[in-house]
Amino acid sequence: MISEKITYRLHAVKRMFERKINEKEVRYALETGEVIEDYPDDTPYPSCLILSCYRGRLIHIVAANNSLEDEIIIITVYEPDPSEWDGECRKRIQ
């Protein structure tokens, strides 16, 4: 999931600043990350949860795909909480 046009929601920018996650890490995740959850019914665009590991740091990105504009919209970015995810941070702990 990569596009030339990446738009960051204000919420994502705030969380990136708080969590010290930079644009390089986000782009890397979009280029190499694994989609671990799909949200096809999200509006206004379908979105997904992407898992990436950049220099040993796991991050999750929720991104929407505006295919009409060839745009990826970054909704939020965070480091997964180990108490909420399995050991590989791919599946939620029920």
C-alpha cells in the first residue's frame, strides 16, 4: 500500500509527535508492512491496519485508501501494546 500522495490527519500528526514516530517510519511501513486487519466498510474510504518493524521498533498504522485520488490517508500511528496483542503484534488478544 503505497502512493505518491500521503495525507496525514491531524490526529495522526499529534500521535506521531507524542510517540516519536517520523514520516520515514510511516513511509517504510506503507512500502514494506503487512496488512493485519482490513476495514472495508470504513467511511469515507476503506482502511486497514498495517504492522511494520523499523530498526527493531514495531509500529501499527491505520491508513485509508482513497483510490479515486490515488491517496493514502494516515489516520493514526502507534506502538502496539503487548498486553493487547499476541507476541508478534499481529492478532488482538481477546
